[in-house]
Amino acid sequence: MAKARSIGIGMDYSATSKIALKWAIDNLIEEGDKIIIIHVVSSKLEPTNKQLFEDTGSPLIPLDEFREINVSKYYGLNPDREVLDMLDTVSKLKRVIVVAKVYWGDAREKLCDAAEHLKLDSLVLGSRGLGVLKRMLLGSVSNHVVQNATCPVTVVKASPPK
């Protein structure tokens, strides 16, 4: 049996991050793997525990705890039922461990930090599909992470509308 892998999935509950999660479940996740859902919350938000975990991020939060609304709100998140259902299903069908981790700050830097600190075997992100001008002005999270992360990164693009 192969060694269990740690697969990080960047999650902001956008349509593209949900597509990336579904892609990872269908194409990457295998029995025994560990899925780490990585949330990066804007540093402008001021949850009470931000100072405590600002450098290292939150502790790993098991899926059953993360489902509890009080736990999510404690970390400044509002979880999506569709995402929680996908994670619950994959945890049972493929017997994977699912945990969440919350960081505060710039998504580009914090996703790279997560790849290094969590010793991820792979990181999966959705692509917002910014045009060239917006990407130049705003910067692309996925481009930055692909160039700087310490593990392989898969960027999942949304399907073009039909």
C-alpha cells in the first residue's frame, strides 16, 4: 500500500474553488490520504483569535468540528453546505481524513507557507480566470503559488460556459 499523502486544497467557497475540490476528489484523492482544506481570511477581518494564530494559522480542525457553526464563526468563516457535503462523502467513501486550517493574511503568501509548514505532497487551487490586465494589476494567486510553493501545485480552471 502506498504512503498516505497530504493534499492541500485552497478554499474560499467560490465556484472555482468548489470545482477544484471536486476535481481533486475525482482525480487525485486516494484511500487513506489526508485532505487539508486551507482557508485564508483577509487580515482586515479581526476575529478574536487572529493574534493567537497569526503566524502559524489555526490548529488543524477535524471535519466534524468544522461543521459546527460556532467553530467556523470562531475562525471568521461561513462554511458552505455543498463543500461540507462533498468532504463528508469523500471521507466516508475513500476513507480519508479531512481537516481544515485557517490562515490570516495574503492568500499568495499563506498558501505557500501552508505548503511548507504542513509538508503537503500536493496543493490544488481553483483559477479565477482573470484577464491579462486584471492579472497584472491585482496579481494572480495561482501564478504566485505555482512559482513559489514547496510542493507540486495543480490549478483547476473552470469549464468555459457552453
